Amino acid sequence: MNGDDKLLLAKNESGEIAPAEAARALASAATEAGKLALKMLDAGVRTWNKERNSPVTEADIAVDALLRKRLRGFAADYGWQSEESADVQSRPGQRRRWVVDPIDGTRSFIKKLPDWSIATALLEDGRPIAAALYAPVTDELFVATAGGGAVRNGVPIRASAARALDAARIAGPRMTLERLTQSGLAFETVPRIHSLALRFARVASGEIDAALASERSRDWDVAAADLLVHEAGGTLTTFSGEKLVYGRPEAEHPALAASGMVLHPALRATLTKVDKQP
């Protein structure tokens, strides 16, 4: 029997897993999944393209199956949402859903670069309440619970307290960063982090001041990192300042920005301005 099969999760009087317990389950599953992905990568994996010419590998499928088995084994009555497998439709009144990206940053995974991750979260009423993000190559495990803070490898993390966009460290899509540069800002461009979840997690850890995402990111790309950023004292919103709601029939989101709380108003204002320019 696998060690994860022995992981017992305490439940409250309503029979729900507490966020801290859910985070423990997510962390355990994500770590095991990351080790499986590394093992398969070392052995060589078959690769093909799916919709939108997006690459997928047999490791994506294997990791998805592992996560689904582990997480639905902890709570089979919760919904399921993944990039690589069909949704388990929510029942009327169902409030909770596991949401995962088995390998976020598959292109980097295929090229054996370090910037890919396993992203997992538990949603309740459309918002993440527990999250675990594992970067296997660097052996970094980010964990967050709603109201309980965020940690990396057990050490608390905090988003940057930067106040000005000038000299800020920003990661994001090349075209958006170029438009920001053309607006006159003298910020530091961070080399692209291909895993969107990991890009936002670097904001949560304070390693970069801000991170951007183009429109059409999906629930599984963002949910885990969303909780990490907010629990680390930052914020992640649309350019217009709206927090994200997950688990809707349409899982796509508009362009997004994450940063520390102090920097966010200036970041959003500048992004909105350049976004309206021809």
C-alpha cells in the first residue's frame, strides 16, 4: 500500500475536511506526483499535441491519474477539475472541488528546464481554501490555507513590499512587458517563468515584485497560486481589480496581475492604460 493511502484526514462536524488537513493531503499528493514526473522524464516520455497546439506527454496523463486517485480517495464526493481529465460534474449544492494542473509548464518539462510545477488546490464556493504547488527540479513545496498563511518548504513567505513600478522585478508575457517599457517604466524584466502557477508563486515568496498573465488562463493554471499570493500578503486580480471566481462553466480568465498589496493599484492603473493604447 502506498504511504498516501494511509494518510488520514480529520473532518469537522459537517463531515468536511478542514483547510489545513486538505493542504496536507494536497502537499503529499503533489510531492508524490512530482517524483513520478521526474522519474518518467529521466526514462523518456512520449509527447503529442492536443487542442490549441498545446503539448502533452504521457507523464501529464500519469500524474493526473495519480492525483485523481489520491485526492478523490480522500474525498470522493468533492468535484474534480483537471487540465488532463474530464470534470466530475458538481451536484446541486455541492460546494467543494479539487482542481489540479498535473504538469504546469509542459514545454519546460519536455526540455528538462526547471520552471514547471505540479499545481493543486481545493475550492469552496468558487475560491481556493487549500493549495499545494510543487516544483520538482528545485524541490520547492509551496503550501497555503485560507486564513492560515503560506509557506515554502515549511518556512513562511511574504509578498514584496515594493511601492514603485520603477525598478520593480516583473515577470510576464513578452508583448505586455514591451508595452510597459514603451510607457516609460524602468523596471527589471525577469526571465520568463513558463509555469504560470510557479510565476505567481514567485510573487508570493517575494522573489519578484509582480507577475502578469495573458488572457485565457484556466482555473487549474491559477487557483493554487491565487491562494498562495493572497495568504502571503499579496493580491492577484484581473487588470480591473476583480478577484477570480473558480468552478464556473467557462474556466477561462481575463489577463491577470499579481503583486504585493502596496504595488497593486499602480500596477493595475498602468496595465489598464497601456492595454487601451492602440
